[in-house]
Amino acid sequence: MISVEYSEAIAEVLDILKHTNKNDVNRIPSDFMEFLNANTSKTYKPSLDHTKKIKDMKLKVKTKAILAIIYKKFWCNSKELEQFNRILKENDIKRDEELRKKYNPDNLFKSKK
């Protein structure tokens, strides 16, 4: 069984796909679409502003993750995939640096003045 968090994210993804170019949606395998439809929230109704770009919408974190998977697995050509993977790697490095600064054991027990 899928969590509420994921089922709501899937509802947002399906809402976005309803407003996406049909040729792009058709590139998503039917078994993946069946998975999304079977696991979407029956109660959550997304209220997304489709006049905005996806990056400007207030989406759930899990929605962004599912969209990233769709983009990476079904929509990217080899050049786009290389660039996408580079961006993901850069984001991981930035996140790791931020966590290292925040939870640095050398600074963890220093008193704040």
C-alpha cells in the first residue's frame, strides 16, 4: 500500500499530465500510467495553476520527484539525460555541504554567543 503523501503526489502528477502535450504523455509506458492511476488519492483534489510553469507551481516534494523520474526515464534524450544527471549530482553535493556545515561535530557543542 502506498502512503497518503505519495498518493497525493500522484494526484498532482496526473493533474499535470492532463495538461501536458499528448505526444509526451504517450511516451510514458502504459504500465507506469496504470500504476499511477491505481495509486492516486481518491480524496485529494489538486488545485494547481496551469497558467504557471511547473517550476513556479507549489508542488509537493514527492510530486517533483515523480516528475523527475518521468522526465529522466521517458522524455530525455541522451544529451538531456547527461545534463540532468549533472544537475542532480551538483544538487547532491550542495545538499551534502549544507548538511556538513549544519551538523559539523566540531561546531555542534560550541556555545553560541
